[in-house]
Amino acid sequence: MNTLTRKQRKMLWRILAAAVLLVVVKLLPAADTTLSRADWLLYLIPYGIIGWDILWKAVRNIANGQVFDENFLMALATVGAFGTGEYAEAVFVMLFYQVGELFQDYAVGRSRQSIAALMDIRPDTANLETEDGELEEVDPEDVEVGAVIVVRPGERVPLDGEVIEGASALDTAALTGESAPRDVGVGDSVISGCVNQSGLLRVRVTKPCEESTVSKILDLVENAGEKKAASENFITRFARYYTPCVTLAALALFLVPAIALAVVPAASQPAFLAGTVWTGWLHRALIFLVISCPCALVISVPLSFFGGIGGASKCGILVKGSNYLELLAKTETVVFDKTGTLTEGTFTVTALHPAGDFTEQALLECAALAESWSSHPISLSLRGAWGGEIDPGRVTDVEEIAGHGVTARVDGRAVSAGNSRLMEREGVRWEPCQLPGTIVHVAVDGVYAGHILISDRLKPAAKTLAEGLKAAGVRRTVMLTGDTEAAAKAVAGDLGLDEYHAQLLPGDKVDQVERLLGAKSPGAVLAFVGDGINDAPVLTRADVGIAMGALGSDAAIEAADIVLMDDNPAKIVTAMRISRKTLRVVRQNIWFALGVKFAVLALGAFGQASMWAAVFADVGVAFLAILNATRCLRVSEFGK
């Protein structure tokens, strides 16, 4: 009882009261036959207790122009049963219909509570540090950017910000699905929704509440239902035509035989009319109406997608709508970006090949200074390998050329650092390198100074990715990268990818995706996986855009259709498993509900189905379908 809502408890008492009264009324005639004439009045009492809300909803919906729904069908069937003298049956049907509705409401409520619990990541309060150093407990929406908040151990971070004092480990499981904590200290960014595990943190707020990471995540999950899958749209259209059709069929099932009985002489009546009366055909029509309620489909199909989205959220996978979950299940081709998606994106200088009179140290210094204004991972690795102190006065006229590299003046000399396309653009003759990795060519005053080899490590989970995708039904895996041919070939070979394309500009990636879209099978889906920041055009163009490693990345959350909140590429396989499981459950519910309904409808039309069978075909099927739909909440992650 404690797990029931107030509304559900009220309905349970109504069911119990109506059931007791029904038993009492059934026993009364056996004790005093003089009451038999008032049977309908006695049965009207439990019927009114259990069915008044259904009758009221039916009348109200008819007044609003919404005639054909389950309330109308149940009201018409039970009132008709009263009209034919089947008083007990009318009460039984309404009673068991309400029992089924209670079970359905409970099952749906538990599913929604499970999803709400998964996404219960927004704190109700924030500890705001006032000017006099005191702490004031306030609503996160009232905290301004630049204010300082305090997050104690065990508390959830309420707003995005930067640590200005303290060190701790943050539990990001609610956002990423991963149990491994994330260490933070002074200068590190923290995002809302994480749990502070150990030390006290003073955090300067960098984003207002409505723009925080947790607000964006919750908004995505809450609004995911607005983007319906094709299966949901089919059920909506189906119910719109199905209910009026079966109502007219029930009317015809009653009127045609009744008129034939009245008009056609007994001797000339066909065999199926022999020995029947018009009330019998009315009873068949009423049974037909009860069977035809589309509750099982209307409730269970959306609930299946809702459960799939909730189960994905538990794993740190945000799906922006059930339409994308359905598309993902049909994925035939998966296209990857390389850096940051399949590799860790942490570059290390592994070889220096100077040319002419340049030394290794001079080559590295020129490249590091030229790249000193860039935040690209390659630039950071060059500065880290050089280790010297960057003097901004030594570097001027910096120009970053997308897809090529950087040009600058270092100590008054023109330095170009980038790929082979930059060298060709500058008219510099460059030397190739056969080693796998990213090559940074350097030219000084138009003279080739040599090249630097930078290597990126594969993510551990990436090595089983291709195998997992093949097992999930993906036929083609493709990698697109701006890196060198040697580096791309090495990564694709290690991962067992079907195809790769190297030295691509951002526009070239779009062209490659266009080509792959044109080559795919009819009805198949192409998914692109990238970091969501510099791959936004390709994410948008693909059938399904998947942003990886999007923890705290606004650009990724905005650009992609599906967002993986951590850097684990195995989550792609998990997402596909969830989508395929959800689609299986949806199809099971559709075929099970339609199969049982049409079978019992046929039996009802031939007088072989009782009102009890009709109740099972409506309430029983709906309840079983809803229980099946809740399986979508239970997911198993790939590689665990």
C-alpha cells in the first residue's frame, strides 16, 4: 500500500467496495426471491461505485468531440449489458477493467519513477558564500555567474564552475554511467550533477542554472518524447482509424442479424441465424466492443521507447528522441572521426627529424613557439616536449589555417608548422616520413627545417569496438581523419575497420559522408561518431550524429542526436544494443496485442467468446504488454 499513490489507493478501495457489494448482491436472491425484480437497482450500486468515472469521461469526451476511445467502448458495452439483463456481467466487466487500469497505472508509474531516479541529479539547493564569508542555502537558480559556492563532501555539485580552493574526487556515474571517480583541484572545471566524494571545494560559478550541464541533460531527457519514432506515429494513426472501424463493425454485427431476424421468415433464415434472438446478437456486439479497446498498443509502445531512453540514460547515453533510438537500430554504416574518438587525443612527440643545418632542439623550439597560441592537442604536445618558457614577445603575426597548420613570425623569422598541404601552400619542398603517426612539417623563412613525429594512443575500449559493432549488425565501419596516410592506416589496421580516408579537410569529411550516404542500402542508416565540436557539420549531415566524450561540452550536446557523456567508444555498441532491444520489445507488443485481439474478435463475432475473454483481450493483454515494455529499462553494457 505504501508504494501506491493517493489516486491508486483510492481506486483500490473502490475496487474492494464494489467487489464486496457485488458478492452480496449475488447472494441476496438465493435468500429472498422477492428481490429478483429489483436486481438491476441492486447491481447499479456496485456498478456506480466502480464505473462512474468511466461513464463521466465518456460523456465529457463525446461533448468535446472525442468519441471513439476506451471509455466510450467500455461505457457502451456495460450499459448495453444492463439493457439486455446481464447485470452481474456488466459489473464484472467494469470491475476487472478498473483492476487492469490500476495495474497499468502502477506499472507505468514504477517505470517513470525508475527513470526519474536515474535522472535525479539536480540539487535543490546551493551553498552560496556571502560577502562576510558566511554560507547561505539558496536555490541554484538564484546564484549568479561569478559567485562562489561551497560543495561539501557527499553533496552534489549544483552548478558548473571552476575550483578556486580545495581538491577532491567527483563521482560522475549519474552523468557518464562510469563508476571511476574524477580527481579535481584548483583551476579544474567541475560540472553540475557530479557528487563530491571527499574534500571541501570552493567553486566559482561560470554558468547560470538554466545553462548548466545538468539542466541541458534533464531538458534533453524530458523532451525526448516529443520526437516520436515511426512506430509510435503508426500506433497513433492506427488507433485513430481502428477504434471507429471496430465500433461500426460491432454495430453491423448487431443490426444486420437483428434486421434479418425481423424481416426474413424463420424457414428462410440462414443457418447462423437459426435459434438466435436479437438480444444475443447485441450481446455479441457488446463483447466485440470490449475486445476492441486499443489500450495495449497506445500505452505499451510509447512506454517501451520511454524505457529504452531511460535505460540508455543510466549508462550515460543521452538520446534526444525515440526517433533516433529507432534509427540507431537500423544502422548499417558507422563512420568515425579518429582523434579523441578512437584515440585518446593525448599526443606525444616520439621522433625529431631535422633537415639541413637545423638541430633537433632548434626544430622543436620553432614549432613550439609557432604553435604557442593554439589550444590544439598537437600544439600542447609540442610545447610540452620543448619544455621551455613561452615568451609572447617572441611570437607575432600568428595565423591558424584550418586543415593545414599555423604560420607565425618567431624572433622575426617566418615559421610555418603544419601538414604537407601547408608546405605545398608555402611552396616548400618537404620530406616524407614512413613512420605511423602525425607529422608536423616545419619551414623557416621558406626553407624546410624538418619534421616532428607525434603519436596518439588508441583508447583501450576501441580495440574491441569493430568486433562489437559487427556483432550488433553493422556491416561497414569507416574512419575519416585529417591525419597522415601512415597514421590512419595503422589505426584502421589495429582496429579492424573496413575502410579509412586520411588527410581530409573538414569539408572533405562532409563529402565522404555524402558519398557513403549515397552508397547505403535503401532504408539503412548511417551514423557518424565524432567529438561534437569540430565535427558539427558531419554530425548534422549523418542520419544519426553521435557525440563522444561530451561531458561538459555544450557544442556536443547541441550538435548531436545521441550524446555519449564519456570517452568510452564501447558505449556506441551499448547504445545499439539498447535500440535493438527496444525495437524488439515494441514489435513483440504490437504483434502480441493485435494477434490476440483479432483472434478474440473473430471468436466474439461467432459467439464463441465470453465477456471474460473480452476483458482478457483488453485489460490482460495491455497489462502483459506493459510488463514486457518495462524490460527496456534493464540494460547490459558492452564490455562489462
